[in-house]
Amino acid sequence: MNNLLRLVDCTPEEITQILDFADQLKYESRHGIAHTRLSGKSLGLIFHTASTRTRVSFETGIYQLGGQSQYLSADDMQIFNGEPVQDTARTLSRYLSGVVIRTRRQQELEEFARYSTVPVINGMTDLAHPCQVLADLMTIREKYGVLNGLNAAYVGSGNNVCNSFIVGALKMGMKVRVATPPGYGPDNIAKDFAKGNPDCEYSYSPSEAVKDADVVVTGSLLPPGEKASTVQMQKVFRGFTVSEHMLSAAKPDVLLQHSLPANRGFEITEETFEKHSEEIFEEAENRLHVQKAVMVLLMGRGAGRNEPMKKEKFE
């Protein structure tokens, strides 16, 4: 059994279930209601890349759910010193209730999940960032009450957030326009998913993409380690900096989402970031709540080692 939960495999009903439960957990958290649904559970965090929001939100989330986390860095793990991934996966499956992996290579995540007998959660890869997009969808739904029928624009680099946003938004009935520079479009896997869907359009023009948009999504324009000051990158992404001028073509009450960290002055202006900072940081907070929902769904009752994963009834 493959224990890797992928956004592309989720039905709209399952995504709605995650969002509904995340809403419930957010309400409980803000009203001091304990929700220790994962008491006694342990979550492993295997991170190959630096992280702020992903690490802290998962560590905080599992603690609030009554469990505990173990951060497993390159200095801590034999997997980084030559141990086969299948041996690490099978060993950790006997100690932990679930694993979060953040890596630059989607293949590493999928290989680990192939041998794991406990749930594996994608904390970010080069291909996908599903937890980020679930937080986007939660934040969008909080503002508009619905997702189906909304117009969304993605402006920037066709990176992991872009790939996952195409999948998640289309599954929830949104219309998506993607604007990227030539040669920086989304992965073919995301394009194949959207192929033939009239609700997904691609463009090299941000102004076309954001026209009449209810939601504009952007994020880092740079691959890991790339510097915003690089002359080549500045040239490639000229015209893709999200600004008030660009957003003037969108709906007057447009919701702006940024996956963070933000390179002000490069992918977004300082003025625009600060104007929309409340909704951007609401989105960042919602990472915590959707990930808690995912953890309970995957690691709760009936999701033990070598047992079929069952959805907990959220009441």
C-alpha cells in the first residue's frame, strides 16, 4: 500500500473534508478548546532543505493534537550517510505514526513512501507543495465562502506551488489563469492534469491573467539558492512583480496570496505586500490548521501500521 497522500489523488469531497475539519480545528484553537486527537502519536520530520513555516507549523500542530515530533536533519540520519532509503523507511515505520518529508526531489519522497507502512506527508518537493495550496484554498474559502466558480490567477514561476495550485484549484471548480515567463511554465505533470480543461489557461502576460481575478497567487520566483540580484533573473521576470498597478485589473476586493518567504521589490512590491499582509499571514497561519487536519485524517484512529487508513469522522 502506498501511504503517500497526493493532492492529485484526492477527490473534491476529500479536499472539502480536510478544509471543513481545518475550520473546526482553527475555531477550537482560537477558543482554547483542547483537541488532543493524536495523543501518544509521534511524527518524524525529515528535512533536506531549510524551513520556517513548514517545520514550525508541523511541530506546533502535532503538539497541539497531543502528540510529539522529532526533527531529523542530515546530521542525525544514516540515510544521509549511505543507508538505503528503504531501510530507513521500514525502520522509522516501526517507531513513528507518520513522517513529513521536505526534499528537493519528488523521487526521494515517493521512494520513501513506497517502503513506509505509516503515512508520509509531502512537506515540499521540487514538484509539489500540497500543504501550502490547502492553506491557500482554506484562506480563499474563508473570504468568499465558496471555491467553485471563482477566478484565480497565478503569476510568477511555474514552480511547486504553481503545480499544486493548478491541481487543487481545478479540483475545487475554480478557473485558473497561469502567467509565467517563457521557459518557466509549470511542470508537464500539472499540464497533463489540466489538459483539455477549459477552466485552465496559460499566458506570458500577467495583466491578462489577473483581469477580473477574485484571487491572485504568487510566490518566490527563484529556484533554491538563486539570488534576486542576478541580472539574468531580473531580466527574465521583468514585468512579473506583483504591484498595485497589476492588481488594478483584478476585482476591487481581490485576495492576494503569497507562499513566503517574500523577496520584496522582486516578485512583489513593498507597498502591495504590506497592503495585503493580513491575508498573506492568515494564509501562513492556515498552514497550521490544514496540516493538523491532514495529520488526524492520516494518523488518527484506524491508521496504524499495516492497517488500512480510515477517515476519522469529524464531529
